[in-house]
Amino acid sequence: MNNELPGLIDQFLEYLEIEKNCSKLTIRDYRHYLKVFNEWYSSTLPGKTVEDLDLSIIRKYRVFLANKADKKDVPLKRVTQNYYVISLRSFLRFLIKNDFKTLEPSKIDLPKTESRSLKFLEKDQVDRLVTACDTSKEDGIRDRAILELLFSTGLRVSELVGLNRDQINLERREFGVIGKGRKHRLVFVSDRAADWIKRYLDERKDKYKPLFIRYSGAVIEENDGERMRLTARSIERTVKKYVRLARIPVDATVHTMRHSFATDLLTNGADLRSVQEMLGHKNIATTQIYTHITNPQLRDTHRSFHSGNK
């Protein structure tokens, strides 16, 4: 093929960036998934082109994915295998749109996966988590501000690490972020989170641009302290640290805090459309994963009218 396939993949990635306005992270993932397909296709079926793709080839590719292991020699989870197939379907859809003759992507079914249980923290668990921080130290105040902000806003980790101190309007208790798909949204800060962010910034003696900075490693001040910015991995480790210290029986991550934010709003009566906007979900169907655990009215209706409760 396969002189042709890498070039087509590059065109597809450019299309994602320019026309679909996808984030760099999304494009990076698509590049990885399609690179794996290209390498498999060119080595397994040399000389084949996109026009030769059929369901029998897709089945062989799926067998390859089912037997593929990650860097730690652990087999790919079914949900991860799905990402490879989804990226291939998107690529084929792009080819057909551009008048290439190839396999119709709708013919490729996705492997069934077990529905993921939604992990979130109860309000008392959130309180235990945030109070586990040692706020007698500056990094402890920073960590408390991070945890409070995560629960207050439902920010994604990429959105949190990208924040700058001049972005946050503590008087108005709000700020703007650019989320997935470079979609702009307004984020609201609770009084408690705003108080801890103010306390953290009051403690800071530096003039660095990033809102959250590291306190270990070399001090690198150039470019407004950009290299002092906390990384996504550091934020994830921070959450794990306090989950452990607070002895919370949930394997919580930054995304668990996002689930907790949405669950808290819905449990207390917020409507789904508003929560969709606050989470930055493009599709309301994504937000609907929360409804089965947070709709007290449905629960009360079931208790009142289902014959098994009488």
C-alpha cells in the first residue's frame, strides 16, 4: 500500500485539526491508533490498498488487537481495542467523503464492552479528602485549592493544569476555559474553592504565570515560570495521595472528582442541560450516564408504585 496510506492518514489528521477543531491530545491518539493499523496492514498484507479493505481483513486486525499487549506486556482491554476500531472507522468515513472507494465504516461493528460503573465520591468523602491536606505548608494549601477547585468546577485535568493565575476572577467567582474540541465554556467557582485559591495565591511570593506550580525540582524562572507549572501526572498523583491519606475506599482519580461534581449538582436538583453545559459535553447523551444514580424523583416513583415494594 502502503506508500499511499501514511499520506492519507496525514491528510485525515490535518482534517481533524483544521475542519473538526480537535484538540492536540485527540489528534495524538488518532495518530497512534492509525500508525498501529498502518504497520499491521503493510506487514501482514503487503501491496494492499485502502480499496482492498473488507470485513475479513478487519476480522484479522481485530484478532491482532485482541492479542496485542501494551508496554507492560498486559493485553489490551476491550475498551482500548474499541479505540483502535473507532479511529479506523473515522478514517474510512473521511476517505469515503473524499471519494475514495473503500470499506463502508458502518459495516464495522464495535466489540461489546462491559458497561463501566460510574465512580464518584459522596459529599462526606469529598470533605475527608480535602481536609487531609496539611495546610500549615504552602504545598498543602496548594493541594487543598486544587481539590476544592476540582470538586467546584468539574474541570478535566488538562483544563486544570492549563490555568493561569490571571484567568481566575475571584470576585465574580468564574472564569473561562477551552475544553475538548477547543470548545469555550464558563466555569463557576464555589465560595469555599475561591477562599482556598485566594489563600494559596496570597502565600505565593513569585510572579509566575501558572496558577498551580511545583515546589520540587530545579527552579526555572524564564518564560514567566512556565516550566514551574504542575503537570497532569502531578495532579493525578496528588489526588491519589489524598485518597490514600483519607482512607477513601474508592480508586479515585481527577475524573472521579468530575463525576462527583456532576453527581452532586444533579442530586441536589440541577437540570441535565445545565450540567451538560458546565461539564462542556458536546452531546447530552454523554451527560445522561449520571441520571440513573442521581434522579431522586425516579427513585421515589419506583418506591411508591412498583409492586415489589408493597
